[in-house]
Amino acid sequence: MSEISEFFIKHGYWHAKGVFDPEHVAGLETDFDRIVTQLATSGEAVDATWGGSETAKLASDGDRILHTHNVQQYSRRWMDALLDDRLLDVIEELVGADIVLHHSKLFQKPSEKGSPFPMHQDWPYFPTLRDSMVAGIIHVSDATNEMGCLRVWPGSHRLGRIAGADGRSQNDVIDAHPIEDALPVEAKAGDVVFFHYFTLHGSMPNRSDRVRKTVLCQFYAGNDRVEDGNTHPDERLVLRGWNHHASRERANV
């Protein structure tokens, strides 16, 4: 067992440093900013600030976070990033040789007024049959504690599926794992922070004078699939290996 997989199994997350070099990050940031500009002029609702009592405990009036799904639908450069062996080699340690992209999503937390995300698990949004889903946050900018970086509760993935853990309302288990006591995972541009979709995680507001830029991607094993009836965007894009559940019917969805 590798250092990466051993740490991930024990703690439910892994901080991969320097996955993308500065030159590569500069190109990704150029396209990130272009996506943001396109969104800002689209007239669409692009603020992804959560409602609910848990967000209200952390947020201030005027907080916002700009968001879109699937950066690879905007940019060839971002598609290439998702196919980069430096990224996929780490993911293979976590989910195996067959890697399927579920979706990606851009988050821009503006300076001073960047919205928080309360503590939650990801599985309620897109549960899979084998629970192989792993997130990877590609850092396009630095992310410090003051900037509202990711916070995790190491080892919390061993709690499994927690009912009502989507972060939208009060939950006794999450109350026992307050975001204020969670581990801040500060990262540099080019780092990728991975975590299992059972791992309790969230982020505080960005109150710094710097913009935090990230693209979060969700991957699952090729022998897994999203449970029937789920309506969340599911790209089913094979990044390495094989999708064992692909079929003519599913390919037409």
C-alpha cells in the first residue's frame, strides 16, 4: 500500500502538493478568469451561497460565491488538466485504475465577502452504489485560513453515511464536529486536496483582501455508478481505464 492510499484510508483526505507547476497554473487561471467573465455577463444566477440555518451562522449580509458546473465544457485547457497524468496518478491511488469524472465545478470566493460552506458530507447529493466517490480541489490560487480554505475532520469518513448531513439544516452528528474545530487545509496554487465524500468538510468565509479560486472535481471508480434516480449532473467521462457500467441507454442520457 502506498503512502497516499494508506493516509487516505486512515484520515479520509490527502493533500497533493505541486501537482500543477506555476506555468500550468497560470494558463488555468487565465481560462478560469475567462469563465468568470462569461458568467458575469450571462445574466444567469451564478451565486451558489447556500441557504439555511447552518450557513446563516457563518455568513454575513452580502456574502456570495460565484459558481458553475463543468469547466471542461468551457475550456480545452481545463479538459487537458483533468486528463493530466500528474492528477490521475494520485486519483488512481484513491479509487483504482478505472477513473470516471462525475462533474467539476468552479468556485470563486471574492475578497472580504466570500461565502462559507457549513460542515457537511457530499454523499447526499450524488450517492454511488460502492461509495467510491472522491473529490479533488484544484487550487488555482493560494487558499489560506483567512481566505476560507477547506476544513476537514480527519477520520470522519469512517462514520459512513450520516442521514441529513447535507449541510442545509441542523444535524446532531455535525454539531458534534463544529467547523471551528475542523482542520484548515491551507494550500498553494497548483496543489490538489482530495477527500472522500463521507469526510465531514466545509469552509469559513473569505475575509481576506485576496480572491480564492478553486475548481472542485468529483471522481468515482469505473466499477461504481451513481444510484438510480439521482438528477445531479453526471458527466460519466472516462479519464483513465474503463467504465464498467456504460451502456447504450446510459450513454443516451
